[in-house]
Amino acid sequence: MPEGLEAEIWRRACEPLVGRAIVAADLDDRVVAEGFTDAVIGATFSAARRRGKVVLLDTDRATIGLHFGMTGRLVVDGDASIDKLAYASGRDDPAWDRLVLFATPAGRVGPPALRFNDPRRLGRISLDPDLDHLGIDFDEVTQRRLTVALAGRSGVLKSLLLDQHVVAGLGNLCVDEVLWWADLDPRRTADSLSPAELERLAKVIRRRLPIMLARGGSTTGVLSPAVRATCPPCERDGTPLERASVGGRTTIWCPRHQH
Ligand SMILES: [Zn+2]
């Protein structure tokens, strides 16, 4: 599913909305928060932010929260930023639009300012979401913050890094990727990590994720979807990668250099 990296790509795509006023909205009320239309029609976008996997569109009246499900995507001014996204269907069917916003200057003439398109209807759109429960954002991870977040935790690394209360924005692909780069076995428990290992993990999160972001998101790592599907020899040492369920999620790792 879309991870924090995809949300960041969409957040950036939303920046051209800032300063524009919302003039009309078409919505699927099974997915969009109650009172949405009253809250946002006539409001002006003031910022495009992100917390974890949630894109936040501030207006001068309310903040719109875009929570993506398995298949959701965003089209801004007619342009889908992540059309190559592995999870997104290549089809763009307006029947799957859950929220369509029209904004100045085009109004209802020309492409909508924003379309939240979600075939499986697993995403949702909130107003003024409370995100206080989220952990450190993936792009603000430091050794110190990570040490605090994992302190006293006896759970396995894979599960804890996926837990949005611990680190916000990491999904299944990015967690496997950072553990591969940090030489850490996903089945290790957090309380077994030495300070040096925590430092290595924090460094990898800070260094590798921006590279993947620049390449196009969570599918662009060493453990890409193609690699995950076939488990070829590890790029680093030639040992066949392993695949198993760890913490209930499909996990890929190298049994040789990750320990
Ligand atoms: Zn390896």
C-alpha cells in the first residue's frame, strides 16, 4: 500500500493548490467526513503538509486529511504524480473518485483541482484529523529519537518499525529495505539492539529513504516488488534471500548479512 514516501510525493504535488479557493466538491459520503462540504466550500488552501502516511491540506477554515488505502491515489490538476506506482491500477476510472474538488482559477471548467481516486474505497478523507498518536516522522528520525521510541520494547523490529505509533510513515517495503541496508534481521527484538546498531538503523532511515523518494517511492529499493516476488540472490553477497511472515507481514531478508 502507499507508504509515507508516496504520501510525500502527493504532498508535493498538492503544493500548487496553495492560495486557491475551493469552489465546489463532489464526494462519496461513505469515505468523506460528515460536514465536509460546509467546512471547505469557499475556503482557501494555505499549506500542503504530511504526517506519516497522511497528506494534510490546510485551508483557512479546516484541515483536510487524506488517508490512503491499498489502492488510493491523488490526481492534482489532471496530473497523477505516481502513475507508475506499483499498487495503482493503470486505469483511471472517474467512477472510483471519492472526492473531487474544484478550485480557482478554473472552477468547474477544466480539470478538477484535486481528485482522490480509490477503486477499493479503503482510504478516507477526514476534517481536522487528530494525529497526536503518531510516532516520529520517518524524515525526522535520529538515533536519539529512535532510541527513545524503541526503549523498553521487546517486540520484533519488523513489527515495531511498521507501528505508526513508533515511526510514522514506514510501510512494509520500506521497513524491509532499511533493515537490509542496516544489516539487521527483521526478527530481532528491539531491546536486543546495541547503541551502534540503533545508530546504523537511524542513519539508514535518514539516508536511504530520500534516495527512494527521489527515484519515485517505496517500490524503488533493492528489495523491489520484483525482487520480493522471486527472492533472487542478495545483491550484496549472493546468498538467496528469504521470505517469510514476520509479525503477520510478508518479509524479505538476507540470512547472511542481516543478523
Ligand atoms: Zn546479503
